[in-house]
Amino acid sequence: MAENQTDNTDKKEKKSLGIVFQNFDKASPQSYDLKGTVNIDGIKYRIGGYKAEASGSGKMKAGAPYFWLHRVEKLEVNQAGDSFDPATME
């Protein structure tokens, strides 16, 4: 192997902490704009949040988009060992 090439076995594996995605296909206007699952200290949680715009009275510039979390709850796994489908969150 050439001196400037690296061996892929030296790469550190990145740990996945979950997935959160923007919900573009909302079932209703009240559906979450952001949803998914995260793993904190080995415990999985499902989350749901809404998109909003900053007022400008705080640290963010007026009109800057952000998401605020409305739901953070422990993920329950069914008897088959399957977790919930984030697309079903409301």
C-alpha cells in the first residue's frame, strides 16, 4: 500500500445515536413536523417536535427557523421485538 493511503481497519466506527427527520407528509396540521428516535445511555426514546420561527427577542435572529420538542418518551418494544414506526407518531 502506498504511504499516503490509509487502511480502512484503522477507522473508528461511529456510533449511531438515533434518527430524527422532518415530516413532510403530515397526516394533519397537528402532526409533528419533526419526529424520530434517539438512544441515550442505552435507552431508546421517541421524540416529536414542531417547527417555529424565532421572535428575535432571544439569542436567535428574528424569523430563524427552529424545532421545539413536544414529546420525549421512552420507546416501548413489543413482544415480537419490534419498536414503533416513527411515521405513526402524532
